[in-house]
Amino acid sequence: MSSEKGKNEKASPYPLAARGAKEDTKVAARGAVFGAERLAIIAGPCAVETEEQVLTVAGRVQAAGATALRGGAYKPRSSPYSFQGLEEKGLEILARVREKTGLPIVTEIMDARAIPHFLKHDIDVLQVGARNMQNFTLLKELGALRKPVLLKRGMGSSVTELLQAAEYVLHGGNEDVILCERGISTFEKSTRATLDISAIPVLKKETHLPIIVDPSHAAGRPDIIPALARAAVAAGADGLIVEVHHDPSHALCDGAQALLPDAFAAMMDDVRRVAAAVGREA
Amino acid sequence: MSSEKGKNEKASPYPLAARGAKEDTKVAARGAVFGAERLAIIAGPCAVETEEQVLTVAGRVQAAGATALRGGAYKPRSSPYSFQGLEEKGLEILARVREKTGLPIVTEIMDARAIPHFLKHDIDVLQVGARNMQNFTLLKELGALRKPVLLKRGMGSSVTELLQAAEYVLHGGNEDVILCERGISTFEKSTRATLDISAIPVLKKETHLPIIVDPSHAAGRPDIIPALARAAVAAGADGLIVEVHHDPSHALCDGAQALLPDAFAAMMDDVRRVAAAVGREA
Amino acid sequence: MSSEKGKNEKASPYPLAARGAKEDTKVAARGAVFGAERLAIIAGPCAVETEEQVLTVAGRVQAAGATALRGGAYKPRSSPYSFQGLEEKGLEILARVREKTGLPIVTEIMDARAIPHFLKHDIDVLQVGARNMQNFTLLKELGALRKPVLLKRGMGSSVTELLQAAEYVLHGGNEDVILCERGISTFEKSTRATLDISAIPVLKKETHLPIIVDPSHAAGRPDIIPALARAAVAAGADGLIVEVHHDPSHALCDGAQALLPDAFAAMMDDVRRVAAAVGREA
Amino acid sequence: MSSEKGKNEKASPYPLAARGAKEDTKVAARGAVFGAERLAIIAGPCAVETEEQVLTVAGRVQAAGATALRGGAYKPRSSPYSFQGLEEKGLEILARVREKTGLPIVTEIMDARAIPHFLKHDIDVLQVGARNMQNFTLLKELGALRKPVLLKRGMGSSVTELLQAAEYVLHGGNEDVILCERGISTFEKSTRATLDISAIPVLKKETHLPIIVDPSHAAGRPDIIPALARAAVAAGADGLIVEVHHDPSHALCDGAQALLPDAFAAMMDDVRRVAAAVGREA
């Protein structure tokens, strides 16, 4: 058996993540399931600002069909002069909103030392941001948890490197990894990053892990997000993660790319139709 | 009026192609219409090899719902040692297959001196390949024709440069330009190019010209072409151009990325469902 | 012997361009030699505007050490509304300036039909622009000439594709091909393109053809051109092609990236020192 | 004064790193100075394996002119199945080799919790790897130290993002930041990454911080490293960081791109000549 495993490790740079390693993985996080027939739709503001703000957005996206709530408490920002997030206070707010809405929470962890805070507030899905995709120390410690991990692809990282990063978490014994395509760095500047839509079917061939798409960070502009969301679902994505804010012009973070709740609801109507066309639900 | 035009030229790098310049352009090529509610589906072999080969593939793709036939007579090949195409003889074959099937023909022109051959055989849509997107001499001469031009985006060219290239044709007075996204050069190597799916909605905002997608050249592998085709339609593309061959292992060109006729037919079933989900037909 | 050749063709995608095919190629164009110990330095304005302009710039760059004169008569411009060049009249001006200065002329050909004009004016080096690197029709016709060809790398093209493009010319029997690295399309936007400096030593390993560098189009800004020129020479380039204009603010083309004659002269002093440090002259 | 600062912050996304903020920064680390007339040359093995190995390589590179020693104790590896480094034991080995050679030590820190180990062994320069360039938690904690930080550019990160990452460290009060260009992700695959040589002069315009170049990771192959090193120095780099191993075929990490000590010595001879040509020493 160990020699068997040895052979597999030679055959693939990511033996545990590889398609043949096991049946399609379904990752459950409270109500939301990633990898099921029904799509997982994560929506919410870029950053947690106030409980009122999160609750307002959460109510709107839940009504529109979101199955999980996003919101950044720890914020990786390119500039030290940008809003850095409410940190643990943000986690508290998210937990209180979960209590009121029942929506599971997806929020980013930037450093392993914050793990106790995430556990204390029983955060449902720990997100590893694109900039931390190869923060192997963090990945190893998340591998020791039994909590779902949402792993975003780095902007300069290949599909193979994404799967190798996932392998770090799986290797630690944590089987609940969700992959997320969010755009790569290319020369094209009409969008902030270039959504690599091919990565969805390629990953479906390569791995048993569920794959979702973040059209918000790929686009960096709200007007094309619905089109990207429809494309992602048509290509076979298991879900979406979308930034929504009820008052983007006053958002403390990335307001310029947030969808308004009404636009999100309209997007969800489209997504539902496309999902049905490919044998899924939303 | 001329001062009006002067102002427009300042406002946009592509005043004639710009969204505001006119209503959505519909390009008709015999039965096929690009930009209509019904999608235009171009399918066929990479290269014209024999009349029998083209006729076989044409029959199969027509039965599956293709509305136009592709097939290269003049082939731009990276290597001088690769099959270079049948040239005018290829155009003759395409014209004969059109006679038998009624399918309009889309085929590539590499050099303006071949225009008389294309006119003689009344080729329906003259394709400008990605490698010639900025062959401005060719674009100017196509601008003088009154024949539809299918303009593929260069692998290192931005959306803005694509629209400026289209502007060359429009500026010559030829209003029938169809844009085609076919993947850009990026670091990701699981696909031959990276299909820039965002270019579809971005172009829909920027221009009134119809936009189709070539999933075959973007992918460079057949297995993910159906997923890319579905995504393209979901994102709002007005059509597809797909390589199909009944005997890929003996194809003289790009056999490795061609779909088999049955796979194409299955793809069309999916495409039809996704098209319906976004208010289109196929 | 023919079976020998057959083997080579299998071994390399560019058997005639490959390092092992022959000794280092030296391309002579009047006084300038590409691939010699002494660097070939091509300088001049982006576009030919008037004889006076070209003569002024030519005199200044010659005094500073340039060994060939550049100047565009046929101009590939992204926009049809940009200055398109003086065409044959531009070739005449270049020829007259050559008569007065003795400097060989390097100028771009965009279409094979212009070849007779280039021959009539005995243009010394026919340049194929980056946008035409895979204009295979043009490459084939240049292969039939016995005139040096300067082949610029496409912005989305790999080193391998550049060598395959060169192979088209060599395959036609024209052995005098000079390669030119001029920057590739990447996500970095502090420069217009990203100069792929590694391509110099990689090409030196792969081919016997001389390689020069165009720092002007790579940078798209004059301030860093001297640094890129020094780097190119240090990396082993056989020469440079640099845009110089005596009055950039009134240039009809790319004035924003042109060096002033004095800056070019200062750059040449630096280049001479670096050349000496790597066993070359300038 | 605070309003003055307010203005600067508006004017630049990296007010402390910006060129105008102060005179050229010189970072001293024992004998080595980054940003001085004399280049800083860091050399050594990819990973610390044994004291004997490090000592052997250190002796050879010191004899050839290296002014600092590199060697990874904590190794960020794409795969969890690759050698992960000796961790603190590696720092001990480096410290012992420093005692014997006098060479200051440059080694990577992957996680802030290891800072006490780095301080305990008085590591001279703490390197932040490309994959951690936007690990903002780590950057903030390094900002609180008074130890030089070597910040490598991320493979998908722009020059602006690199300077914003440096700003995190400067903002914490640590003025001793050294920038490092090590190649970016592009479509070109003849090298592992594409060395962005233009970043050197661009950074010299934008910032007062010293800039070095890592030709080893950019190239991913040893044969072209000397050419890239010469180019970097010619372009104005303040130093180099190069992987050297006396027995690459048995190296536990990245042996395939390591220079042999003799090749490094030959490279240094070249680098010295180029340095002299641009008014520097090595």
C-alpha cells in the first residue's frame, strides 16, 4: 500500500488533489455545499465595516439566493495607507450576522496566528487570498484544521501551482479544500485581471476538488460581473464569490467593483437560468 | 458636420467602431447572420484537404446545427515545414461544398493579392487571422471591399488594439466586421492560449460590432472546448467558430485540437440550452 | 546527405536557423556588419518626415557613432487616424540621405508588393515589424531576395516562434537574417512592453543569426533607453536600433519615446564602455 | 509639517519609498553595503544542507568576490513533497559559517513567528521571497525590526506593487529595505520567469532604495546567468544574488539552476569589467 502511494506520488505533482485520488469532493459549510448539484453562492461586502452594513448586505444577498456570506475582517491591501480591516472585531460582527441570518461565513485569514480567533468564532470557511496562495506556512497550519479552506489562485500562479498549494492542505489531513479562480496577471488592462475561464474545465479534469469563481476581483469593475458569473457557471464552476455593497460610493474597500444588491439579484436570476441549462441549480 | 466628426475622433480611438456610432451591427453572410438573436455557428476542419473531407465534415456539422463552414485554404503556419494549405484549389473545394450544402464559407486571407481569388469564388466571409490582426495593408484593402470580414484578435493585442484594427476596415467603408476572441498569450500553459472571456462583455460595452469566440485555438485541446463554448455563449458572444474533423489523427493541420463530429453535436446541444438561458437561439 | 538533412529537420523546429547549422552569420549592409566584433548601431527618426529632418538626425547620430540609419517610410500604426508614412517618397528621401552620409538604410516593409520600390532604391536592410513577424507571405517573398532582413519579434511571440519565422526567410534561400528583440506584452505597465533581455543569451545558444535590441519600442519612454541599451550590449547583443529625433515634440510619430541627439551621443559613450567590457567595440 | 506629509501621501502611492523622500538609501549589513559604489554580491546555495556544504560554497564564492552569503533555511517549495529546509538548524549553520568566513548572511523568512530565531542568530539580512511579497502581516512585523530586509518582487506583481510592499516595511520605521527583481510570469518559456530588466532603471527613477537582481531564479537555467548578471549591472543594479553549488547534481533544491563555483568566478570577472564600465566596482 505504501509502495502504491509512492507510485502515485511519482505520477502526479499533487497525488492527493489529483482526479483519480478519490470521488468528487463535496465541502459542506453549514447550509452551503461546494461541489453539489446546487451551486454555492457566496456574496457580501469586500470589508466588514459595521454590523449594520454587513446585516443590510447579508439580508439582501440572502433574499436573492446567496448561500454564504463573505466579508473581510483581515484585509490584505496593496498599500499600508488603505483601510486594513477590523480584524477580530470583524469576525465578531460576522458571527453575529450569521446568528441572525443563518448564513455560513467565508472570510480571509492572512496569518496562522489568527487561527484561534477564527476557531473561537467558529468561522465556517477560511479563505486564503491570492497573495497568500504560496504562503506555505499558513497552508500547513490550515492542513492541521478540520475546517473548510477556500484557496484562491495567485495572480502569477499556474493551475499546477494552485493544485500543489492545495496539496499542502490535503497533505496535512484537511480534505475540505475549495479552489477559486479569480483572474491572472496579463497585458490586457480593460479588466483588473484576466479571468482564466479555461481553468474551470482544466481543473475539473485534474482534480476532485470543487472550484468556484470570483468575477469581482477578476473584473475590477461591476458592469461585466454578471456576464462573467454566467460564463463561470456555464463552464462548470461549482459556485461564485461576489462582492456586493448597498452603498459602494462609501465602501471602505473596493467599492468601485461592488455590485448593488439589485444588480446582484438580477445576476442571480441569470445565473439560475444558466445553471439549469447545464444541469445545476442556484 | 465635419467638426462633429472631428470631435468624435478625439473622443474615441475608434470612432466608427465605438458603441455610440450606430445601432448594433448585424452582418449577414448568406444564411448566417452575426449579431442576431440566433447565434452564428461556424464549424469545419482546420485546413481544406480534399473535397471529400470537407464535404464529410460539412454534412456532419450542418446536421448538428452549424450555420457556416470554416476551412483553411491559405494557412499561416509557424513553421515553413508544416502543410501550407491548398491555396486557390482550396477555395474551389469550399465553393463546391457550399453549392452542395448551402453553407456560407468562412476562410482566411493572408495577403491582399489573393483578394481576386476570394471574389472569384464569392467567399462569404474573409477571415483575418490573429497573426495578421495588425497587417494594416491587408486591413485597408479589405476596407475597400463590400464583403464581411472576420477579424481575430492577436495573441499579444489588447481589446483597444483589436478595435483600432477593426477601425481600419470600417474607415475604408466596409461596415461588415465581425470580431473574434481566440485567446491571448499568458504564462498559463495548460491551454495553448488563455481565452479572455471578459473581452466579450467589454467589447459589448465598447462596440456595436458582433463578437464571436474561437474556443478551439484558445484551448489547443479538444476536451475543454465544449465548456469554453458554453461559457462564451453565456457571456454574450454572438457566435462560435469551432474546428471539427472526422478523422483528427490524419488531419494535415491541428488535428490534436479538433472535435469529432459527435462531440460537436453534443456540444451544440449544450450550447442551445445555454443560448436559451440567455435569451438567444442556436 | 539528404537523409542527414532529414534528421536535422526532425531534431529542430528551425533546422536552418539552429546553432549547429553553420558558423555565426555575419550580415553585411554597406559599411554596417551585424554579428561582427564591432556592434551595429542603427539610429534615426521613427518616421521619415522631410529630407531636412532625416538629414539633420542622420548627421547627428553618425557623428555619435551610429553605423546605419533608420526611418519609417511605410508605417504600421495602431490607428488609421495616425500618420501613415510617406511611402515611396520616404524611400527616396532615405536614399538621398544615404548618398550624402554614406549610412546604410534600414526601413520597414509592410507588404510584399512594395518590394520593387525597396529594390529600386536599393534599400540596404528590409525590416519586418513586430506586427508582421508571422506574416508568412511576406517572409516567403523576402526569402527569395538577396537583401538583409531585420526580423522583429512579435509582442506575443515566443523565441521559438521568432526562430521559426526566421526559418521562412532562410528556407527561401536568403541567409541574411538579423533578429531583433523589442519587448513582449506583459502585465507590467511602467514600460510599453517588457524587454526580454534573457532572449539575447537564449538566442545566442539557439541560433547562429545576429541579434540586435530595440530599447526604444520596448521602453516607450526615453529616460530608460540608455540603461536598456547598456544592458543589451552587456548581455551579448550584436547591435541596437534606437529612435532619435532632434525635435521630438513635433515628431509625426512616437516623439514621446525618441532620444534627443545629445542624449543619444551620451548613450553611445556608455555603450562603447560596456562594449569594451564584454570584448566588443561600438 | 503634517499637512506637508499629507500632501506627499496624496502625491505618491509610496511616499516613504518615493525618490524625493530622501537621498539614496545605503543599507549596510556587516561588510556588505547595498547602494554603494561597490556592488553587493550575494552568493551561495539554494538551500542549507550541511555545514560542510555551506562552508565549501562560501569559501569559493568569497574567493571569487562575493560580499555576502545566501542559503535557505526555511524553504518555500511549490510542492509539500519537496525538501522544506533545515529551519532553525539551518540558521545555526549559517551563523557558524559566518563566524569562519566573516560573510554576512542573507536568508529567507517565511513567517513572522520565526523572527526570534533570526534575531537570536543575528541574521544580517532577512529576505522576503517573491511568494510572500504581499504577505502584509510579515511585512509589518519586519517594519518593526531594525534589520535589513531584502524584498523580492512577486512574479505577478507590478513595480508599483513592489514599492507599495516596501512601503509597509518603511512605514513601520525600518528604513533598510533592499529591492530585488527576480523575473515575472510571462508567456515565454525558454526561461523560468522573464527578467524585467527595465525594472532596474524604472525603480532608480521611482525610489531611493537599493535594487539588486536575482538572475538565477529568473533564468531557471545556469547557462544564461552570466549574461543576465552582466546586463543587470550594466542597467544600474546595486548588486546581485546568485545561486552557486559545488555539486549541483546532488543539491537538495534547485540544483539545475545553480552555477558551479568556477562558473561563478568567471562570471565575477565579467561583472567586474562591466561594473567598471558603468562607474561601479565589484
